[in-house]
Amino acid sequence: MLGGRLPLRQPSRTILVSRCVTSSGLLTRRAESSVKTRRIAVISALMACAGISHVLRAEEPCAVCTRTESGEVRGAAEGTVVAFKGIPYAQAPVGELRFQPPQPAGQWDGVLEASKYRSTCPQVKDPLEQYPFAGRAITGADGKQSEIYESEDCLHLNVWTPAVDHKKRPIMIFIPGGAFVVGNGSSDFYDGSRLASHDVVVATINYRVGLFGFMELGALDKKYAGSGNNGLRDQIAAIEWVKRNAAAFGGDPDNITIFGESAGGASSSRPV
């Protein structure tokens, strides 16, 4: 009988051990599961914090952005100042608006990227050959050509400001020259960053030149009466735009100086 009982007890022990192993396995799996859960919770919390941090960064003020009467613009930092380039101050003078006075710029959706110069107004070819003095308006002071192109959609201006804030700084508006047939404000030669570093707001403008800006067509049709002054009208429209939007660039609308080179210098007294 003793010999018969031993086999019965041995399986019992085996089963007991088996149960212990099983229980230990369950405990181990539960512990591992708990650790994984904690890890997931920690990772989720970190991801949530990262998400919140990202949102907070996105909501931080943009130091190179401002809002004009036509919409928001984003410029670019240039040394110690902020530059806004290629901002439309009037509608493109094309189609029915060709040879007409400048019309107010409309509203745009979203944020206008204003970190690069836009097109210059159509003008005579080979200015270095026909108007040697005007070549500098096309070529930068370093002798390199500005990365610009000609288009009738050219009524843009450029602004340099020490900061986009509520400070009322003096404003200086530069009118480029070129015998009223060439020239533009979208050139590195007229870069306003150095002048703006002296705590002033600087603006340069494009205006129609040559036939598009100074050819009188009133004799052909009354609707074109005064077309010979459209270049000057563009200048006035640009100056008025800067005055209306002075606060957006940290400028004083009641403290504006107009100056220019050659034909731009001759034009500077006309808008007054």
C-alpha cells in the first residue's frame, strides 16, 4: 500500500508545483502589464505635454508679422531690423486698369509672405547702355543683379522697421529715380536696413515708368485723361498707404519725410 500511495502523492506535488508556477506566471505577467501600463501613461503624458508646448509656441506672437489694412503680412529679420518686401499698395494696373489711376489694393486671405522683392514695372531694355546712371537701380551696390523680374503687376512697396511694435518712429519714404523711364524700389541697391537701424522706418516704392506711367492718352479716349500723370499718382498712392498703415510697422503717420534720387528727388515735392 505504501508503494501504491507514493504515486498518488507525487502527482499531487507535481500539480501543486504546477499551480505555483502558474500563479507565479500570472503575477509576473500582471507585473509586466502594470509596468507597461505605467510606461504608456508616462509616454502619453509626455506626448500631451509636447502637444501643449507646441500649441503654446504656435500661439506666441510672430516677431516678423503685422497686420495691414489689406491683411496680415510676414516679413523676415535682416540683421537688427525686420523687412517687409513686395507689399501691394494698389491693384495690379492691368486689363481695364491699364493707363488708369491706381486703385486701392483689395483684401487677401491668409498671411502674405513678404520676405522677398516682387516684380519691377516694365521699362526700357539695357538701361546700362541707354541710361548709364540708372544701372545702379537695377544692380545692387555689390554689383550683383537683383533677383527680380518685370511685370505690370508691380505696384508694390518695401518697408524696413527696427521692430513691429507700437512705438511711433519717424518714417522715411524713398522714391527711386531713372529719368521716369527706368528704375524701381525693389533693388538691393536701395536696401533700407542700414538706415532703419537708426530707429526709423524706411519705405521704398515702385511706380509705373515710361509709357505705362507717363504717356498721355486723353486725346484718344476721355477715360484716359490724365494718364500722363499715373506714375506720380502711383507715388502718391504709395505714400498714402504708408501713412494709413504706419502703426503696423511702428511708425508715426504724422512724421513722414519724402526723399528720392534723380527723378525720384524731383518727384518728392509733388505729393506734398
